[in-house]
Amino acid sequence: MTQLTALDRLHPALIATIVFVIASANLIAYYGHGRAIFLVIPTTAVLLGAAALISGLHWHDLGVTLPQLRAGLPWAGLVILGAVLVVGVGVLIPPLRSQFFHDDRFRSLSTAAFAAFVVIPLQTVLPEELLFRGVLQGALMRTWSVPVALSVGAVLFGLWHITSSVHLSEDNQGLRDLFHNASVAQIAGVVLSVVATTAAGFIFGWLRYKTDSLLPSIALHWAINAAGALGVALAWRL
């Protein structure tokens, strides 16, 4: 990476604002009420992306120009294949299947398929990738070194999942069986989720940096979540 000049760097206040907006959207989405609450995160991603462009980021910083997306296509295909193979192996191995693929939310194959091809891409993957690997990483890379930018982005992505993992143990039979105590299982679920998504966030961020495209991180994020949902539905039938 070339050395940033003073003109290239963004004011830290912009990053603080981006983090505040992302955190606020997370809390509203998970603790708010109303039928339109599911629109909070996708709407925030679009509006924050537009605001970031007005504030000094460029389309290239977000990784979404046409040349960047075209360059990311081969990587996208590879990471999808890899994720599907890993999840498939996990489902086929009985100990892993019993511990990690018994999620009550996806007992139904139709529910899992709807989640994999509609809910996950539109409500989770695309908004989160635009927020974290697009806007946030674009701003971080314009302010700090690559290792710092990737690390900060990964940690914030892990913390983002605290709210969504609070009730993880209630839906995961493997966690309940492993810890027996409901409170311990809940805490373990949150900790494991944050650690796992922090690691995933670093990988997604590295892909975004390595390929100079947002597409591979979108593809891997979707493949992991979608294959996981379909794998759970298959696990219930095995």
C-alpha cells in the first residue's frame, strides 16, 4: 500500500461517526418494534454509503466500481465453493453435525431455503458488507495502516454480533447439551459468536483488501451463512 498523504487521510471524526451510526442501527434493529424494523440495517447501509461518498470517500474506496467487481468474480466463485465444501463435510461428520448443526430455526427445508436465498443476502450479507467492508474499511484504510484497519474492522464486526447472539443458545441444541446450565450456555453462545465473527471479519476484510473488490467478501459471507442454514435443514434429516 502506498503511503497516504495528508490530503488522502480522513478525519478520525468521520470514522467515529460511521461507528456510531452502525452501532445505533444495530441496537434499533434488534430492540426496536414495528413491522418495518427489518428495513433498518439495509436502509442504514444505503444512506451511510451515500453520506460517506459525500463526505470524502470514493466509489473505489467502497470496492464497488465495475472493474473492481469484475476482478472479484473468480475469487467469489472460489470462496463459495470452499465454504460449501467445508459446511458439507461438517454436516456429514456425526459429532460435528450434532454440535453445530442443530438449530431449531431451520428445521424446515423451505424455511432454510428462503433464509439462504432471500433473507440472508438482502437483510444480512449485502447491508453488512457495504457497512463494514465498504464504508468502514474504506474509511479505515484511508486513515490507518492495513493491519490496524483490518484489525479494528474485524473487532467491530465481532461486537456487532453481540445483540444477535444473545438468544443463540435457545435455538442451538448443541450449546444447551454442551453446557447444561442455561445462563452459561447463553454467555458461551455470545462469546463464541463474537470470537467467530471477529475471525470471519478479519478474513472478509483481508479478501476485500487483497482483491480490491467488495464482491469476494460478499460471496464468502453469503456462502457461509446460506450453506449453514441449508446444512442445518439437512442435518435434521440425517
